[in-house]
Amino acid sequence: MRFPFSLLSLSAAQTILQPRGTQTSLRAASNLQYALKEASDVFSPKDLVELERPGTGVANDEGDLVLVPYSKYSFDEKKNNKYISIAPLEAATEPIEIALANGGEAFWLDRRTIGHAVKGDSNLDLYALNINFGGNFTGVSSDPPTLIGSFPTTTASKFQYSSSGSLVFVDLVYADGNLSATKEQDEAWNNRGTTALVYDDANVRFWDTWGGPKTASLFRVELAYSSDRAWKMGTTFDNLLKGTGHSSDDFHLVGGDVLYTSGDPELPQSLHGRRNVYLVSVADPGNPVQLTTGKQGRTGSPKLNSNASKAAWIQMDEDIGGPSTERIILFDLITKVRFTLGHKWDRSPESLVFSLDGDVLYLTAEEHARIKIFALPIPPTPVASTARPSLHPRFHVPVALTHTGAASGLQPLPNSCLLFSSSSFTSPNDVYLIRGLSNFESNLKSSRPSSKFKGKIDQITRLTADTLKGKDLDQGEEFWFKGALNKDVQGWLFKPKGWTKHDKKKWPVAMIIHGGPQSAWADQWSTRWNPNVFSQQGYFAIFINPTGSTGFGAEFTEAITEDWGGKPFVDMLAGYGHVLESYPQIDPDRAVAAGASWGGYAINWIQGHPEYNFNFKALVCHDGVFDSSYSSYTSDVPFLFNLGFGGVPWGKKGKALSKKFSPSNFVDRWSTPQLTIHGSKDYRLPETESLAPFHALQQLGVPSRLIIFPDENHWVLGHENSLKWHYEVFKWFDEFVGDRVNVI
């Protein structure tokens, strides 16, 4: 067959397919002036980007001061400024703010000393920062930093310090495991005369990075406070994982013991989720002991109790497939017995920590769109390892301590306290303190524990309160409805700025669909899909947690497997109809929708199924799935697609489900205007998953626009890019459902 032109000639060719009139009207409309809503009482996208972004708080061992790292971007300076805030937990004194001009990582060395690792000219330098607090002093202040020592690279991170004199950290190292030789090896690699990367297994790239010659390992260096009242750091950096084939950045240090997780060195991690748990002594590097069976799936949150006699972690029972509920695993390091705790609980823990006496586990877990704190007593160790131990009912289901927001960073402190950070729909992270846990823990360990926690929770910091004052952020209205198979399904509704109960005005509506798909819209702060940004730009904003969402039980989460285009859309239709019926102020003829990742799949799927009759006037797809078979071939984690679609894409079942549920098979039915956005460094779903639907829409003559961020991954993280993203999304919506009348 002969073609009238070559691919090379396309750069000079005119458009071959002429778009229909709607496309011409769109281009004319897009040239009109558009501005985001901004005012002193409006929480705008610019406010979101410039708002302080606190991390999780960490207290010193004494439990009287907490350190909170945070950043704040300035559009005027074009700079992301880094700080730490030091706040007292008991005294009524103001916290201090310490600017980290050169960034870096801060962590506690002792009760009054903070370690600050910051890049120097060619190394990473470690400084000691002394904090003045206590005695007759009524405030908090800091002395000038003093240099302790230097690391041989600039990439050390995730520092954990033990008073026994060990500083353990993560760094990248070549196959020989020699950290001190890394700089010289970097120079040789960069000057090798080629940019080729050669692979012999499936571990080619992950998230936004191509696999290179270095992997993450754990290192230990001596660090102690000397008799001459000065901190001194050694110059020997022991690779704790040398010769093991392990790679890890997930670990916990207690005394001289390090508990860590690592991908199984015998399996390609892009095709398997399995991670094992190991224990290694800083005195015996390179000789870890495996604590997992080697038959389980992924693991996380490894924790040791205070005397390193017990280990705990979170674990999936199976490598690929099977129940999605994650389990709590305990390992008695004295008796060598491993057993499951809380195995009758239908929730998945996200993080663990032992109480100071080691008799209680505190954990976070998602439940009904909140990330709560739970407590579970630790039973006597069984006589033999077992996945289903016979235990008293009080060891089956944890007791909830919190019921709102999204908790993280649990840290037991002296005086029967538990420190944690929490965010919500109305605020980024702040630090909180649960007091008076001694009676609660005693009751929890009794034969007839109370089912409720009745203690006191105090808010310690208010890091963004002044900035958010007057913005009137909406906490969100929770609603429930019957979805697929008559299941109870949950969602959130956020009303537009200016709406009242007796409002006669008709408002536009935006349905926002989460990714995952096994994820959820939780009562949690977001810098990417913030509900209050949508509502304060003038939309009723609907956030539904359909089939496949987490925090509503394993059956509900797993029900999306092999049914991507099925039950979730029954749920979304029912929830959308419920909201429209409940709020007559919503104008169903001014409806839009947006989603990312699986939410982007949902947008593309809705495009091809007009029989749903959502009546959306415009759609936004961010980094979404267009062709499920292609995504399975190209994703950095193909096993996730293989699970979701019943097997490998060339298998009989995989082929059949992809034919049934891939949006690419229904393009002939696409007609809704769509904005498609993608990051070129997205290796979870390559950018061709957006180029393909955009090309299809263009050839169909459907109003469409494509935005590519060459330097972004699956998320838009750059501050200026984030503001551009919000501007383009709301501008696109406005072109089709905005209040103004376009005059061309």
C-alpha cells in the first residue's frame, strides 16, 4: 500500500481532518479572558499552593517538645521555603520557627538537640542545633548550629538515631555497597560516554525514575555526645545490607537492632508485590534474619518494641491476588513465634507503633472515609506460629480513639500520652496529644474491656489557622445511599461559596472521581484534589466512594476486581441522582466531571457510555487509563492490571475483560468536550494514554484540549505547575458551564 505522505513530512503538513464547528467555537471561546475567583474570603488555587504544608510532628524522648517540619511556597520569590517549628507540649509558651535556608532534614538527637542534615559544597553536612527550653526560662529559642560531621554523598536521608550511639540512614549505593566510593563511581558513570540503560529483567523503571546502577541501602555510622560536651561522628559507614541483594528505605531502629522491609531479591518487583521483613544488628552488618514466611505479599510499617523483644509489621497474606485486607503480624523474637493479631477485623491498618511498655499496639486505619487511631492489646505469645490464633475476643477488633480527620505519625510518650498529627478537609496537619492513657490501657488489657475511648485530646499546634482565617472552609456533608447489589455507599458533598438553604440561584455541579481504584476520598487535606477549592470556585462538588473504595470492608474493596466498568458506575449514578434530588439548587444542565488515574479511566469510560445519562457538559481526564491492555504492557507495575483484568493481557480472560471494559473500545460513542492532562514522567500510566484519546477526540471533531507537563509524574507537584493545572481545569469547565455569556 502506498501513502500520499510520509511521517517525516507531517511537521509541514496542514491538518488533514477538519474539525466540526464546535471545535472552532471552542477555540474562539478559549481566547476570552478568564480569571480564577480570588478574594480575601475565598480559598483560591493560589491560596492552596501558597499555604503552609506541615509534615508530621515528632517529639523528643522526654515528651515536652515537638518538632514539625513544614514548607511554604512564595510566588513572589519563586521559591519553596523550608522551616521547622518547635512547640512545647505542656508549657503555655509560643513555638519558635527556624528557617532552613538550604533545606535539609531535621531530627531529634536528644531531649534538647536537633540534628540537621543539609547539603554542603560536595557532601551532606550534619549540624547540631541546641534548643533552650525549661527551668526558669519561659520560652523556646535556639543556639547557632555547630558542625558535627559529613557524609560522603549528598543523598543520605531518613535518619534515625539511637542513644546507644548509632545513626542509621538510607542512601543510594552501587553494587559493591561501598558508600565512601560512591562519589568516584558517580563520576565514572556520568562520564561513561553513553546514555544507554541496559536491562535483563522487568525492573526497568518505577513511578518516575528509570532503574540505574544504584539502589537504596541502610547504613550505620557512630554518633555520640562525648565527655568534652560535643557531638562526634565517626567516619566509617557500615552497609547493613551489604551482600544481601536487599534494598530498603523502610526501617525502624531500636538500640542496636534494625527491623526493615525489602523486596524479595529472587523476584522482579514489577511483577510481584512481595516484600519480606528482616532483622539485622548494627554490630553484624550484612547478616540479617528473615522473619516473614517468604510466601506473603507486601509488608510495611516495621516496628520493634522498646527492648527489641517483639517485632510487628503490616502484611498482605498473598503476593498477587487474594483478599485485599492487610493484617497485623507479631513476631516474638525470644520464642521465634510469628502470629496474626486482629485477624477477624475487616479493616486494613496503615501504620503501627508499640506502647512504651510494649503491651498495646496503636495503629492507624481507614474507616468510613476517615483515618482513625485504634488501640489493640497484645496477647501472650502462642506456643507455635499461626495465622489464625485462638484468642480472647478483646484481641480481635481494635478500639477507636479518634473519629474525624486523618491521623498519622503516632508516637507514645511518657506520662501516658500519645502524640499524633492529623489533617482534615478544613486544615493541613496539626499536632495533637491524647492524654490519660494509663486507665484506658489497663481497661483494654482487662478481660472485659470498655468498647469506647473516653479520654482527652488536646490540639497543640495551629500552624495554618491564621492563614485560613476568614476562608470559611466547608467540612463536607456526608451522605449514604444504596448502590450496586443494594450495598450502602458513602460520599461527600461540598456546597459552593455563597450558597444558602433558601437559595433561589442555580449552581453548576462537579463530580470528582478518585484514583486507585482501591483508594478513597477521606476527611483529609489534599494539595491536588482539594474539595474546598472546587466549591469555592462556585461548584457543588460531589466526591463519591464507590465500589472498590477502601475503608468500607474487604468485600467492598475487592468487588471492583475484574469489574472496573461495572458496579462502581452503578454506585456513581445512584449517588449523583441522590445529590440532585436532595439539592434542587443544582443545575443538572451545568454538570461537569473530573478524575485522575482510575478516576481518569472512569472519565474515559463515561465518554463511551452516554446511556448513563450523566449529562456532563465537559470532562477532565488526568493521567487516566485509555487502553487497559496497553496499560498492562507498559505500566511500571503490570501485576496490578493483571489482577484487575483477570490475568495477563494476552490470556483468554485478560483479553475478554479488556474487550469488555477498556475505554478504547468505545471511542466511536465519544461526544463530550474533554480536557486531557498528563505528565511525561508518569511511568505508572505513560503519556500515550492521554495522547491517544486526545487524537481520537480531535479526529472525531469533539471539542478537546491536551496539556502535557514534561517534568511531572503521575501527580502535578511543581507549585507553578499546580496553579497552571487548576487554572486550566476551571477555565475548561467555565467554557461550557460558566455564568458568563461568551460573545464572539
